[in-house]
Amino acid sequence: MNRAATVLLTALAPVSWGTTYAVTTEFLPADRPLFTSLVRALPAGLLLLALVRVLPHGAWWGRATALGALNIGAFFPLLFLAAYRMPGGMAAVVGSAGPLFVIGFSALLLGQRPAARTLLTGVVAAFGVSLVVLKATGGLDAIGLSAAVASTASMSAGLVLAKRWGTPEGAGPLALAGWQLTIGGLLVAPLALLVEGAPPALDTAAVGGYLYLALAGTAVAYWLWFRGIGRLSATQVTFLAPLSPLTAAVVGWAALGEALTALQLAGMALAFGATVAGQLGPRRTATAATAPTTMTASTAAAATATAPTAPAPAVGAVRPHGPTPAPEKVVARRGAAVEG
């Protein structure tokens, strides 16, 4: 499969995450962010494990646990804490800075020197998203801001490590996604029970919404995302993330009757332009990042030199007593911007 086709398939992950806000607000029970996180992660992970029938082995038990904790177990609760405490679209703007976090972790963990063009593209992407989702309402909350930064850093660090470690022998991106979703779901489960209590009663609409999130928005989306991590460069994957808030804004306009101002349209153009620019990195870098994803002891050292990838999907804020957004969405709605 050529690079363009791989980019397009990987892009389906943040696009699907961008539909989460509409599904959550229209079909799911309110004020159940941790339960929603659990239902999204654990069933999807168990389904993928049943399909691949491959478990971690050796050092990969520790690696899978670390990745599952960073990408799911810590990311989801931190994301929702930010969503409930942050004003307007501020949490979404922090999430859209994921490419910059990835660049920083690349330098720290992989010793890679960031290119000025990549830094500029990351700033433009974050600025474009801010025009789409940011509203001049509310004040900053220190806990919410800290949670937003931590959630973005957690997902970014997890994906940099995923790129560094590659894929173990005998397993592929489907298995990696299954391991991480299952471990992350198991970590969220006791927190959801402790904080939110017993699961809520679900009607037909809620069951349908959860099925969509668990299957299309999680199992398939995370498989495509981790598949892209193994085949594309860090820059290519990380700059696909703005597609999540852009999709959320378009869905809000088309399905929920939300207006899009000229300023928001300009921001969408900037963010989309940054996404396209992020796919046009030097061929040499992209080629290095597309090394085989099967990792053995003899290739581990070479794999650590590949570029890191993928920022956290954007997240936004909702009203404390309204329907809770799921992780990977961003949309402007009466000052609220929403997984991730």
C-alpha cells in the first residue's frame, strides 16, 4: 500500500473521534464520563484480543502496561477532568498542541532535533483549532488546565514510546491496540465504580451510541491509528490529529444546527492546511519511519531511531451538568468545545 493510502486510512481515526461529541450529547446518559471511558475501552480491547488471540510476552507485558496506562488509563480520566473544569474551548486548544508535545518527547526520548518547519506547522495547527473552538467566556481553572496538559502529555508520551518500541514479533497493530485498550479499561474500571457508582440504566439509543463508540470510534479507530504509527513518520501521524476538531465542527454544523462564523472557517482552513503540510515532510525521514514494525532483538536498536508519532486527540470542555463528551472530540457549541 502506498504512502497516500496509508495516510488516508490513518486519518479515519481522528475523523471518527470527531463524531464522538454528537453521539455523546445526543444519545448517551449525562454525567457519566468514566463509565463512557470504560465502555469504550474495555469491550473494544477484549474484542480485538478475541480476534487476534495473541498476548504480550517477555518485556512486552511491561511495555503494554505502560502504553495502556498512558494512552488509555491515564489519558481518559485526565481528559474528562479537564473537560468538566476548563472553560470554552481551552482544553481543546491544549489538546491541539499535541504535535508540539510529540516534538519535545522526540528530542527527550529519541534524541531527535526538531525542524523549524515542523515547529511552525505545529503552532499554526494549534492556532487554527483555537479559532474554531475557543470562546472568550469563563476563567482559567488551575486543576482543569493541569489536567488538560497532563492528558495531552500522557497520550503524546505513550505514542512516542509506541513508535520507539515498534511491534513485538508475532503481533501486529491489531494486537497492540487490543492490549492497550484492555489494560487501560481495566485501570479505569475501579475508578469509574468508585467515583460514579453502579452503571446507569441504558435505553436503546444509549446502547446504540455505546456500540458505535466501542466499535467504530475505538476498536477500528485505534487499530488504524496504531497501524499508522508503524508505517508513517512522526510528523505525518501527529499532524492528522487536527482532523478531530475539524470533523466535530462540521458534524455540529451539519447535524446539530450549529453556526460556523467566518473566523471559524478561517481557523478550519489554517488547521487543515497544517495537517496537509505535516504530510509533506522530507522523503528520507518518512522512509526511515516506515521500517518493518515487527521488532526482534537484532532490530530493536534501529527501531529506537525511528521518529515518534501521534499526539493526543483534541478534547474540549462541557458544562458540568450537561452531557459528557467522550475523549477525542472538539466542537464549538455555545462556548463549549469538545475526543481525543
